Amino acid sequence: MGIKVTKMQGCGNDFVIVDYLEYQKSGFEMSELAKKLCDRHFGIGADGLIIPNTNVEDADIGWFFYNSDGSTAQMCGNGMRCFAKYVFDRKMVDKNEFSVKTLAGIISPHILENGEVRVNMSKPILIPERIPFLPNDNMNYKIAVKNMIFEGSAISMGNPHFVIFVSPSEDLLELAKEYGPLIEVAEEFPEKTNVEFIKINSTDKIELCVWERGCGITLACGTGACASVVAGVLKGCLRNSVDVKLLGGKVHIDWAGDKINTYRDVFLTGPAEYVFEAVFQI
């Protein structure tokens, strides 16, 4: 038996999207289906599984989102852009700006005329217990792993992030590979964390490499890009409008906040592309 699947990607962060009726045909629990489809050797290969949910009352549409290891994620910026284009193209919504119910709350994507998607990612969460982050001070926190001490900021964009700015001479990918999995499971993060390593090229341009909770190294992370810009603005080293270069491409982040006005929405703009549609044999 086969189920219809669509693969999409945003800056190389890739996802399998399956309609709810197709999911029901599979006979799997969602978490098990995620692991099966996302496996890069025995499945399709992806960073996550997305299943649209049309049975919601307080938003235009909702989603079920699972990481490749079968765990749930509260939010995913690149996944949201792909999801938005998918449901709009299939007329599951009848407008190009709409509301989506997620575990991180209501998120509002807007499909632009140039095909990119701008997403209102809501407000950054800086209160430690809501991130969640156990220490009282979540900004400029020093964490020790192996032979290194990193200073970073714990911020939530509906999912937890630990944002670390490093010197221009550092290799971001090597740092993420070696220290990302250790920081992800550090005791300071009761629900684990995503980890970002960042170089500042100018006040409006940064480079970022991420170790994603439940996925490992990914080519892009939308919520990570948002958290990184928020941290940089609060540190006084970034402007409020920043281009973020990721391993798989570029996104743009706008945040009108500052140290006094932290309760402002973050906007993420970037591409969302189809890879293929197919029938996967279960």
C-alpha cells in the first residue's frame, strides 16, 4: 500500500508533508511515521514530518509537526514557510495571509508576491522558566562542555535555543558538530535545546550553524535565526533588520525590539520550495 507524500525544503531544511487522510491510511502513529519517512537510508529523508490539521476552531488551520527522531517540536520557521505554501496551493486556506495553530501558539504566515513567505513568529520568550532554562540569568550565561566554556543566551521562539556568538576565525560547523549535542542535553535545559553558533560579519549580516534538538546538524533553522538576531540586538551588536546566512541559504529577520521593548513580534522571511511529490510504499 502507498501513501501520497510531498517533499519541500526551505534553505535546505527539508520536510515531508502528508495529508491527514493519507496519514490515516498508513496505519502508523504519527511519531512512528515521522521516523519511517524521515530516515535518510530507508525512507524519504527529511528533518521533519508535517501533517496539516483542518479540524481547528481558533485558527484558519493547524499542523502536527514531528522531528526526524519522532519527537514533537513546538515550532519550526522553515517548516512553517513550506507548510504555508503547501496549504495555500492546495486551497486548504483561501487567503495568502492566515493563522496557524501550533504548540507554540498561533503563528501567522504571509505568502508574498515573489513566492517567498514572511512569517510572524510571535514574540521572543526571555523568562527562564518559560524557555525553559533552569538558571535565573539566561543572558550571557557561561556553560562548560568538555574542554570549553561558551557564553550564550537562552531564548525561546516557541522552542528553546542557546545562542553563542564566536570569533570570525572559528569553524561554525565543527563547533556545532562537537559541542552542539553536549549542550543540547545539558542539565540547564530540562526540555533539551537547539544550539546556534554565530559569526557577526556586520551589524546587519551574520552567519549561523545550528545543532537542532531532535535532528542534529541541519542546513537551516528559522527559529534559530530569529533567536540569534534577538540575542544580537539585546547585546547591542546587531541592528533590527538582519540577513542570516545559513548552511543551506539565506533568510531575513526583522525585530523592532530592544532592551526596553522586548515584547515585539519577530518576522522571518525566506524561500519555500517543492522538491517532489510521490507515492511512498508502506
